[in-house]
Amino acid sequence: MTLRRDCDAVETIPLRLMIVAVVASLSILPAAEALDTLRNKDFVRRASLELDEIVSAAQVMSIQGPGNTRTITVDLRGDGTLRFGKIHIGDVQGGPNMSSAVLRFGNGASLVRTADEPPVWIRSISGGPLVLDTPLFVLGLRSVFENHTLSVVAEAM
């Protein structure tokens, strides 16, 4: 009788293995989606920190006055489905984003950081926004005083 139970157990092994394989295959998709969600959250967190660094550097430079320079290495590469689109740094004087860094994702969403205490005009050399479409760049900032106005000039190096 003991031998017969062992034979029944051996006969059910393929069925048990098939059940395990089906359950494992059904759990792969939710696990992959969870991993992608974690990657996207990490990308948004890192992007938020990068924008905060840009804006806070501009604020410190405006407090310290003209003649200051800073160099910031910005890395906005993402591993998930949420991707970098473009970054707009500053705007024309009086423009809606003159004190902001705006990151536009590939899906159309945006992440904005604004220098509000103290507000500071961030601009490109031409006086408008600095628009970059590469996720990895070195940003040069310098504070200048022109036409009775203090501003921070941003340029990709």
C-alpha cells in the first residue's frame, strides 16, 4: 500500500508542475507593471530634485548679486515608460515661466519648479527661455545686471 501511494504521487507531478507554471506566468505581467511603476516614480522623484537644484541655484545667485557663476550637471534619463520630452528653463521678462524650470515628459505631462522667494528672472543668452531636448547636459548659470535688471543667464555647455 505504501508503494501504491508513492506511484500516485509520481503520476501527479506533471500536473502540479503545470499548475505552478500557469500561476507563475500569470504573475509576471503584474510584477512587470509594478516594476515599471517604481521606475516611473523614481524618475519623477529624480527629475523633481534636478529642477529644485536648478531653481535654488538661481535664487542663491540672485541673492549674491551679479558676477556669480554655477555649473550643474543635469541627468533626466528615465528607465520606465515615462520619458523625458523637453526642458524649458526661464522665459522672457514678464513671461509666465520667467522664474521657472519646466520639464515636459514624452506623454505631454509637465513638472514645474518656480523660484518665488525670492523671484528671479531666469533666461537664455537671447533673453527668452532656454529649451533643451536632451536629457543629459551641463547647465551653466551666471548672474548678470543689465539695463537696471538682475537676471540669471542659463546656457547649455
